[in-house]
Amino acid sequence: MPSSMKTRQIGSAMAIVHNVWLAVSGLAGGLAVGAGFVAFITVLGLLPRLMQLTKTNHMIRWYEWAVITGVLTGTFFSLFTVTFSAHSSILIPAGFASGMFIGMLAAALTEVLNVFPILAKRIGVHGRIIALMMAIALGKVAGSLFHWLYFVYK
């Protein structure tokens, strides 16, 4: 067997080993991130709390499929370069949905950690916790609008 053919076989075997290693490490990393996401959602109790507040316990399968679809869609968009050239009538509701998700996640995190009651006691507005929450929400909206209008929409 000529040496160039032997070198090609070794290179081909190394490429296979390299590709198998990439697949195994990618799968392991994906499983770790997925397990972390599930643990995070479970610890926050986001879905049970959302079902309790909206009185939609009978739609638990819809919630499960919504989470699965969201994770798969996010995975697809992170793996492939996807660009949208959509009209603002489509992008505005998508932005609102993204903002609501982030807001609900932040609210669930603060609820689990009991941030609002502790903050209300510390600053002396325990009886006006609704006003405190509205002030925080309106401040976030004002800050987001300022950032978007001043820095992004120049």
C-alpha cells in the first residue's frame, strides 16, 4: 500500500473520530443546558403559578407543548442563521410576547425569592406594595422605551 493512501486512511479515521467527538460533546452540552432549563422552570414554579392565576389547570398539555415548542424553536434559531424581513404588524406582537415572557420570568423569580415583601418592609411602604410593583413596572417600560428610542432608533 502506498504511503499517500495510508495517510489518507489515517486522516479519514481522524475525521470520523473528530466528528463523533463533536456529536457526543454537543449532545452532552445540550442535555446539560436542557436539564438546567427544566430545573430553573421547576424551581420557579412558573407554569403551575401561571395556571393557578389564569384558572387554566385543565390545559396543562397545552402548556407543556408550548414549552417544548418554544425550546425547539429557540434551538433552531440558535443553530441556524435566520433573518426576518417582516412588517411591523408582525414584529410588534412578537416583541410584546417576548417582553411578556421576560417579565413573567422576572416576576416568578422575584416571587420565589420574596423580593417585593422584603423590599417593601425595608423602604417602609409595606401597605402600598401594589404601588411599588407598578412603579417598578413603569420604570422598566420607560427605561426600555428610552433605550429603544435613543440608542436603537437614531
